[in-house]
Amino acid sequence: MKDLETRYLERLSDLYPTIAAASTEIINLQAILNLPKGTELVEESFMMCWKVM
């Protein structure tokens, strides 16, 4: 188990060698998670059309 954890952390350090790189990736992933899902966007557009009429 320890070997797997070490390999995982080493891989992460290869992908994100600095704190800034890791922070940027975290911010980008959080932004992606906050994007509306396709169905939410369609539903919101549909509701806006009905409010206008």
C-alpha cells in the first residue's frame, strides 16, 4: 500500500511540480465543476422563453 501511495504522489509531483501549478489545476477543475450541465442550460432557456411570452 505504501508503494502505491508513493507512486501516486511521485506522479502528482511530475504533473504539478510547483504549488502554483497545483493551485492553477485545482482552480480550473473547480471552474469546470461549476459549469451548468447541458440539461440545466436547456431547462433554463426553456423557462426564460415562457417568461417572455
